[in-house]
Amino acid sequence: MDAALGFILIILPIILALVLLVFLKKAADVTGVIVWVVTLIIAIVVFQTDIGIALTASLAGIVKSFPISLMVATSILMMTYMQETGALQRLIVFFKTLGGGSRPMQILMISFGLGLFLVGIGATPVSMLPPVMLALGFSPMVAVALPSIGYDPLTTFALLGVPAVVFAGEYSAWATEITLQQAGAVFAWFMPLVSMGIAISMLWIAGGRKLLLSRDGLVLASICGLTAGAIAIICNVLLPLTTLTNVFAGAAVLLVLFIFNRIRGKPILDRGTLDEKDIQVEEGMSIYRASIPWVVLVILSLVTNMIPQIFQLLFVDLALPVQIGAYPGIIKTRFLWQAYTLMLISTILSIPFLKTDRDVLKRTITSFKKRAPRPVLAAAIFFAMAEVMNFSGWVVDTGGIWLNPTNLTNGLDPTNNMIYLLASLTAGLGLLYPLLAPFMGLLGGFISGSETSAIAMFTKYHVETSNLIGASSIHVAASNGIGGGLASVLSPAKIQNAAAVIDEIGIEGEVIRYGLVVAVLMTLVTAMMTLLWAFPLSLLTLSIVAGLAIVVIIIGGIIYWVKQPADADSTISHQS
């Protein structure tokens, strides 16, 4: 395979995805299917992949996507049911009272702390929180941007740790086998700086430097970010609680903010924000009944992850492995342990406690069938694309055995494998390669709308390249995942979802412009940390990181003083 031609053909689907998403404004599922088909054709026609292998690998990718794609389905089911019973509306009314009237407190409590907790148990802040932020007096742009960037300030531990679970599986498949806790621990050490940067970014997006310099602004953001980061380290380095990281981090942030308010003698709730309609919703259902589906989900999550015997049974003993044809290796589905199963059970168990009749169930199922298929397809199809790339160039021998072209003993051309070719080309970056990895994740997360998809797409690539240059493959591959998580604020699917909830379709471009600044700066910080951990410390790596730190400070300073969100002044004027 000619290196230049191969490189162009490999990046062609990615460029096509960008064109479809950004310029032609195609939906994520439509984009995903087109890009998968193009990748499939290139792999078969140009990289000489056996057609049966390509299709089998695609199917394996779909099965590998279940932790995220089925989670999307059950999350939509739960949220739709809660909406039809009025439980969701009651919870939103409660959220509106949080913060005691302080803008920094409202932002960090609702979009950061509560957002962490919600996405940790499988709820979707981009669907729930925009109406709350809008009702509190924030502009539509801010009401959409904050839940998007707050989709997960800990990036990798959303949806009961699904990205970390998938990373552990992908890394183990292409490198040395690691446990879920080992995977989570690598990600956790990035988190204090990442989560603090996201918390500060939230205040900047909402009110520019005025809000950051307001009383408690920067202090509260730093406290929240460091608290979330510290809990991530505790849950992954000191305790085997990777899947519950977000749940505990969100709860810890809310507790810290509550204590902060108590010390300052300020109320944590402000019912003055409620209108007559809110009060009617409030009187129609208690907050305790409305939260039953989430309470049950948290209890099930705690039981299945904190009791060692149950975790061993569901995660290890009943891994329910699946073998797909001659696909090398088995796929551990862990169906009984997965978050999507727990969410489905929680929804069913909550039915007797909420106002449910045949009409409610019928409307729930009807709405679910309209809402779920396309997001589920969008979540799954990029896993299929990733597997096609991973197994490109593989052929079948006369005995039906799959032959890997990168195994030089079988006489095949190793450059027929897309990942091998990419790794060979980018290995020339040498010491600078780890700086590229998180930006690859950012790109993958933007295209697919999912950090988990970015992990599936590029983990093998980063392992291959890291091995060629002698870098720590686990740190490089993990930084790719973090970049994918930071892409939440750029994800067209998430932003469009948030905008649609408040009938503001059309402001996505404005949100992305501000989100791009945050995502690029935070990804650059992640890249600097990756470089420090990828190689033994040396004067050269320290000098490179120091130079990049100066660049980040300069760019951040310019943005801080010059670029102000359009509604910064109005946001400050609402602050009490």
C-alpha cells in the first residue's frame, strides 16, 4: 500500500463525516451509516480486506456497542416514562429552586454537581437541564451550553462508567490485559485539572470574566472541580468503585456546596423562582415519589458494584461471552451487570409508585419508538466503523482462519491494515506523538457524539503507535478517551438535543463557537499531562510542557480579557 494514498483514504471517511455534520447538517445516525459504508468499501476494495471479515467485524462492533447503544435506549425509555407520569416535570421544578439565587452557586450546583450525578446514573442533562437554566434567567445560548459542557466534567465515568468499561476491554484486546479499576485509575489522575477547568469554563461561558471575578465565582469553581477530581481518584485508585465514580463525585460536589452555603449563612433553596405553573406541578406530586426511578437505580448500582460477591458473580462469573463466527476472541456482554439492564429494571419497579395507567404506558411506548431508534443507531454504527478499521487487510486462509497482515510471518502486506499504516506514519512524530492523542479523541468524539465511540475507534491505533515509539500506551490511549469526553460541548447531537428542548434550534453554531475554545484549551492541557506520563521525565519533555503551558496561559488570558459571551452583562445583572 502506498503510504500517501493510504493515509488519504483512511482520513477520507473522517473528512466526509465533518462535511456531513458541519456543512450539510446531516444527523449523526445518517452520517454514521454513510461513513461506515465508505469505510467498508475502502477496506474491501483498496486495503484488500476479506468481505466476510469486514461484515463480521461490523457485527462485532455493533455487539461491542451495547454498553452505550442499549444504555441510550433504556435511558430514553426511563426519561420518556418519567415525563409521561409527571415525575420528570416535578424534578425539574425542584432543580429550579437550587442555588439560593447566587449565579455561581446555581451554575455549579445544577450544571456541574447535579449534571455529574444525573449522567452518572444514566439520565441526560442535555434533555433535562436547559429548561431549568432558561427559567432561572440565563440566555438560550447559556442554557444549552452549560448542560452540554457539563454532560460529564469527569469525561470517562458517565453512564455508570461505560466509557471506562469499554476502554478496559479495548485496551486488553490490543495490549496487556487490565482490570476495570486499573483503567479507571489511569483516567482518574487526569481529572482534578480537567474537572476544575470545566467548572471554570462554565462560569466564563455564563458571564465572562465578570462572573469569574464575582464573589465566590473562581473560588467555588476551583473547589467543585478539585472535589470531583479527588473523588475520581478515591473511587478508582483507592477503592474499586469505577462505575460509581460520577454518582459519588456529583453527591460530593453538592455536599460541598451545601456546606459552603451553610457556613456563609445563605439558603440552599430559593422558591422565589417558581411560577404558578411550577407550584401546581409541585403540589401534584411529592419530590420523593418523583425520584423513585432514580433512587431504585442508585440502590441497584450500589448493590451490584459495592458488594464484592455480587460484582464477582455478575461481572466475572456471568460475563455471558458471545462468539461471532471466526472473530478472534470473545465479547463479554455482562448483560446482567450492565447499566442498561439496571435502568430497565428501575423503570419497571417504579411503575407501581407513579401514576401509571394503560394510556401512560401506551404514550410511553409510542414516544419511545419515535425517539430511540436513531440515537441508538448513531451510538452503535461508529463501533462498526472502528472494527472495520481494526480488521482492515485481514484475509481468510483455506482453513477458514483469519490472518492478520501485521503478523509478518504470514507474508501479507502489513500496510494493508489501516491502523498499522497510520501508526507507522505518525510514529515519526516521536516524542511529540502523545500531544496528538487527545486531539484524535476530540475529533472522534465530535464526529460520533460519544467518548465511548472515540475509544473504540482509536484505542488500537494509539497502542500500536505508542509501542513503536516506546511511549506508555495506556496513558496515550486514555488521553484519547478524555479528548472524546471533552467533545461533548462540540457534539452536534448533544447540542441539538439541548436546543430542541427549549425550542431554540438554530443556536447550535453559537454554542459550538464558545465550546470550541473550552474544548481545545482543555484538550491541550490533557495533551501536556499525557506527554509527562508517556515517557520518563527529561529536561526536553519538561521544556516542551513548560512552553505549551505558556501558550495556554497566553491564549487563555487573551480570551479572558477580550472574548466575552454576548449575555455576560445580563447574566451578572441577575446575580444576587
